[in-house]
Amino acid sequence: MTTTKNTDHGIWKTFVESPPAVKAVLAGVFVNKVGGFLNIFLVLYLTARGYSAGGAATALGVYGVGNVVGVLVGGALADRLGARNSTVLSMGGAAVLTAALLYLPNYALLIVAVGLLGAISQVYRPASATLLSELTPDDRQVMVFAMYRFGLNLGTTAAPLIGFALYQLGGDSFHLLFWGEAIVAAVYALVAFRVLPARTGVKEASGEAPPGSYADVLRDRRYLVYLAATFFNAVVYVQYLSTLPLDVQASGVPIFWYTLAVALNGGAVILFELVVTKKTQHMRPKLVVGVAYALVGIGVAVYALPLGPAVIVAGTLIWTLGEIIGGPVVFAYPGMAGPAHLKGRYIGSFQFVYGLGAAVGPVLGGFLFLQLGHGVWPVLALFGLAAAVAGYVSTRDRAAEVGTGD
């Protein structure tokens, strides 16, 4: 997308002047996250049907693997089918499979359906991000992706509450819960079919570009370093959900302080990220990425101090600041890092690597905690430092650098 001369990148003006398709995607991201109850209630559903806790945990793991695979598939489909067709396929398939979980008669079929659902439900994400990138001027990309993240975070916060309400309204039954999620997905599939363009015209305007593949992404060595930075940052970032509660419990600190810190993180990101983005969108991308990843590492390093309420809250607020500063730039960058005909694959590879880091992080952190105890935090902080250095070195600042593969 070519850069415009409009210098007003305010939140409301950017939203109002965005095309209807962009508004539909931003609303759809929020609606899909609000309706994303499945991963929260899947274990409870399976154990309520009489399956073992181990079997339920395995199903959740299969669902997670499907999520990671789905974004890679989604990246390829976004480039080949376009955002509209990919989104309709994703949401329509998710609607059918979510409802089907209520009626499948045995564990083997459930596992297959859960894995397929985990994959197909994520196909829309690279398609949505690709469409946002294609239809948004370069100078508004960061702000639009800040709105995208706002929808993700707000929907993620609301989903458990709405899911629990549907569970109770259904008489402590999962039928209304799962049918509710299926209906949300089906409605968005219809909206996407009516509102989203089949093709944006961006690729056609750029000439007869070859179809491309993920092999082309792998040849961009500089972007591979960016993906490595993304992976390390995700490994470090996710520790607040896995290793930190283990350390809090082992240290005898009241769990209240951990839950308070997590709540502060969610509230701060929702309240301040869009506002901060009004400034960071004008800064050098590589500086924003480097500082943001460094703050995540510093926040984790603070946990290495004698663990107590002040350390937990302070460390969390420091890495939360990094998330607020860098999140929109980090999410917007993959769509600008490569040629137009590979946007979907650049975005899909980013989402895949981020999801992989989030999946590996708890396992790695748990292993290190068993070996090192409270000494795990300096080691994890080194991962954060590596992410900061790699992120700074690999992020391109100028449009002329994009797609060079150097």
C-alpha cells in the first residue's frame, strides 16, 4: 500500500476513514474473541462427559497444535483464495465443527474434530491481518493494528464471562454455550461474505507477481531473524501464565498479588495501548521493537529479586509497558516486510512462530524452574535480551528495504 500524505493518525479519524471492509475485520476480530469460549471450557466439557482428566488435557493440547498449524495454512490461503474466501471457509467450518462436538459419540471422533476445529478456526487470522495490511495506507498501519489488538484483548477479557453466563443460562449445560459459539462464527461468515472484497486489487496493481510460497519467506534471511526475535519474545512473555504462578506458590506469596498483577496487565493494555500508539506509530520501527522486547526481558529479570508483592507488581508493569509500546508495531510489521503477493505468508509465518513460542514457553519455563527454582528468571531474561537485539537488528525502517531479503 502506498504511503499517503495525510498526517492525522488519530484513533477515531483513522477508524472513521478506514474502508468498510477494514471496519468489518476489526469488529469481527472482537466478536470472534468474545465468542471464543471453546478453549476455556473444553476440558470441563470433556470431563463432564465422563472422559478422564488426562484425556481432556490431551484434547486441549491437540486443539493448541491445530491452532499453530491453522495460521500457517491460513497464510497460504490468504494469498491464494483472498481474505473473504479464507474467512468464510474458516468461520463456516468452525461453526459446523463446534456444534458437532455436542453430538459426536466417542473420544476418537472428538479428538479428530477438536484438532480440525483448532486449525480451521485460526485460518481467518492471517486473512484478516492481510486484508488490514492491504487496505490500510503505510502511515496508518500501526494504528490500525493497535485497533486490531484492542479487539483481541477486549474480546479475550470478555469471553470467559459471557461463556459462563451462557453456561448458567443453559441450566449448567454446554449446549447453549457451544451453539452460541457456533452461531457467532456462522454469522461472521455471512458478514464476511457480504462485506469483504474477494480481492483487494493490490496484487493486481503491483503487476503479475508469481504465486510464491513459504520457501520465499525462508529466503528472506533478515525476516528469519525477526521471526527468531518473535519466538524468543513469546517464550519470555508467556512465563507470567506458567512459571510465575509456580514461583509465587513456592515462595508462599499470597495468590492475590499474582491475580492482581495479571489484572493490571490486561487493564493497562486495554486502556493505554491505543493512546500510546499515537506516539509510537511515528517512531522508527526497529527502535520500538528493540525497546519493547528489552522491557519484556527487564520485567522478567525483576522477578529474580526476592519475590514479594512489590516485585511481582513492578516486574509485571515493566513488561506490560513493553507490550503496550511494541505490540502494534510488532503485529503490523509482517504485513510490510515482504512483497505484496506474499503478505499472507509473511503474516502467517509470524503468527505461527509467535504461537509456537507461546506453546514452547511454558514447557521450557517449567523445566528450568524444576532445575533452577527461583534462579530461572535471570536465564529467561537472557532470552529477552536476545529477542531485543535480534528484533532491533532485523526490523527494517524504510520502505526501500522491504523485500530485499538481505
